[in-house]
Amino acid sequence: MQPEHRDRLVQETLDKYTRYVNAGLAKLYRFANVMTVEWEASGAIIHDVHGKEYIDCSGGPAVFNVGHRHPKVIAAVKEQLDRMPMSVRAMPRKPEADLAELLAQITPGELQYTFFANSGTEANEGALKLARLATGRTEFVAAEGAFHGKTMGALSASGREKYKAPFQPLVPGFTHVSFGDLEAMARAVTDRTAAVILEPIQGENGVIVPPDGYLWGVRKICDQRGALLILDEVQTGLGRTGRMFACEHWGVVPDILTMAKALGGGVMPIGAFTGRPALWKALETNPYLHSSTFGGNPLACAAGIATIRVIQDERLVERAADLGTYLLQRLEALARRHPATVKQVRGKGLLVGVEFTDPDIVLLVTAEALQRGVIVFYSLNNPSTFRLAPPLVITRPQLDRAVEALEEAVAATEALLAEVPSEAQAPS
């Protein structure tokens, strides 16, 4: 493609965003000087339409655990595509049954039955419905700063008012308490509580890792009050934190576990919630009480099966733990060199948050990093923090290049901010 054709393609794409997608989003891209279009990807590398290379440290976020376009996932989806892309839903579907069996094997404890949806928010909606159905109760306890999705039930469980206020009234019966505060949790959970819903590590809130003993304490409170425990592993699951599921760091088994993002291998959208057998009794009498036209479709399930096998065969869980320790050490060293700008680095495995002293700094650093060929996203519920959730197949040299570029971005931002006071004081 000739350079002038690439430039025209970029302009046409941004113009179509303005006219047909979202004018505000197009304005944001232009403001951040993102005058390009993503074009192709492989492993941990993205190329834009101009051929520029980027190291993907956002992962979608947390979608591309097995990397972009993993050949085994692509092959599995192509094979299914040639056989039967979508289901008529009049007969049992082998890919769905096989993936459900795999999830029963890799999820902790006695979690056994799975319902397949198309996204994380749908998985959480289904989990909330199942909790109400199985317990006969209607109230829920969630955490401040939580992010469970943006459909009505999942949004009601989420913990940032900015995204909730325009849609009030939301689903009633949700109480929010401080994440990590067991005393507040104990006061909030009552004999009317159907379930507590938590992320084992709050991803969208800036990668907040709970105190040791917190999840165990919540599990105990739920057991004492007869409430269920739903753990949202949409972002933390499938090897991301150095365990197959993050709750395994603390040895806690939920009653329902939700997942999505990485389950489709970065090739197909798929979500799921997996639960204990006793809960599924509530769905046996009427198996269509909760349903989805495209949930459990053959293409998505083929991708899910291949993804889990890649994670196991390539030992990506262990890889995430090893590289995560290395990445944390490098970023902590960066933070020590920039104490006025970087407030804290935290995380587990290859899910790491870098918190800055001001949310405006995050926007500047992410823009500077993009210009240097590194993709990171700020956190929706904590705009002072950006996350790193790179593909688990990323190499150590790629991480080194990414950290070096991030430090250059921090230094450039500091230099820019240093000029602001003198400009502000300059005579008119």
C-alpha cells in the first residue's frame, strides 16, 4: 500500500468514527495524536497501517493471554468454521460439552457446571441471576471500585458512580463496601444477601491486590450467613496472575466463578460462569430459564478449548509468574528513579498497575508511550493508574524494551510539566 493510500485510509477511518461510531471517541483519538489505524498483530507485537511496530502491554486489556493470532487457536477456529460455524441448537454440541469438561478440570474445588455467554458482563449477569434463583434472596454485596461490566445488573454491582449515575435507577438491592475491609463486609452481609461478588484482584480499579486473609474471611462470612460467593475472574483468570485463577493464590473456592476475555484466545468473544453442582439443580427443571442465542457457539468453544490447551502445553501460568516478578522489579526500580511522578507499582503475575501522583500524568505518559511503540491503557475506575496486562507469551527482551520506553515517556512527561509553571508566569 502506498503511503498516500495509508494516510487516506486513516483519515477515512477517523471520519467514519465521527459520522457513524462515536464523534467523542474520534475527538479523543485526534487529541491524543493517534493518527493511525491498527492493522495486524502476532504474539505480543502490533503493527499499524503505516508498518510501525508496537509492543502490546495492555492485552486488550487481558484478552490476549496466549498472544495475538496464536496458530493453534486460529487452526481450531478455521477447522470448526469449515465444518459448522454456528449451531442450530436443536442437538447437543460437542465443542460446548468438551469446553465445559475442560473448565470443570481446571477451575478450583468442586466447580463443575458451566453456562456459556458472549462476554464478561453477560457472565456476571448470569451469575447474579443464578445466585438469586438458587438462594431465593434478592440482595448483593459488592466492593467500592469494582468493575463487573456495563449491562444493568453488572453495572449495579460495579463500584464507580461516574458510570452508574446516568442510568439510575439501577437494579435495587446492591450494597458496596470498601475492598479489603472484612469488618465492613461482615456488617453488610445479612440473611437477605444472595451473594457477595468480588474480583480477587481489582483490575479496573488500578490492580488492587487484597490483604492476605481477606478472601478467606469473605468466604467464611458468606458461609456463616448462607450467602454465595461469586468471584469475577474475567480479567484475572486463565493464567494472568501466575495461577490458573487468581483465587488460587489464597486457596479460596467460590460458589460461582466468572470468566471471559482470555477464554477466546484473542480470536473469538466468549464468556462463562462455572458453579457448584448444587446450584445447577435450580436450572434443571427448566434448562432454558437462562439462555443465549450465541452463547456456547461452536466457533467460540473451539477457540476456548485450544486456548486452554495452549496455556497448559506452553506452561503460560508458570511463565506469567516468572515474568511478572521480573516486570515488577523493573517497574519498582523505575518508580524509585521518578518518585515525584510515580506513586506506586503493584500487581501479581503479568497484571501490574502503575499509579501516578496525578491522573493528568497518566494520560500524558500513555500518549508518550504510544509514540514510542508501547501500548498501555489507563484504568477506568482509577484514572491515576495504568495497567500492564501483556500477552503471557511476551519475551523478556520485549519487556525490557517496553520498560525502557515507559521510562522515556515518564521523563518526557516530567520535562513537559516542568515547563508549565514558567509559561504560566510569563508576561502576556
